[in-house]
Amino acid sequence: MRRTVKSAPQSIWYALVYLFLLLCMYLMLMSSLTYMYICDQGKIYR
């Protein structure tokens, strides 16, 4: 199999999708932790 120019953008797209999934997981984790923290500190906001 010869390496052509088309293989480079494909790997770049795979890397972008992988980073996007990691970012989504990180945002979900941070949002859930923030929600739990706000629920624990809910007396302050009342």
C-alpha cells in the first residue's frame, strides 16, 4: 500500500473526532461535577 496525500487528511479527521469526543466527555464531567457542587452549596444561592 502506497501512502498517498489522501491518507493525511483522513488521519487528521480521525484526530479531530477523537479530540472532539474527549472534549465532550470532559465537558460532561465538569458540568456534572459543577451541578453536584451547586446542589451541595445550594443553601448559599437561596
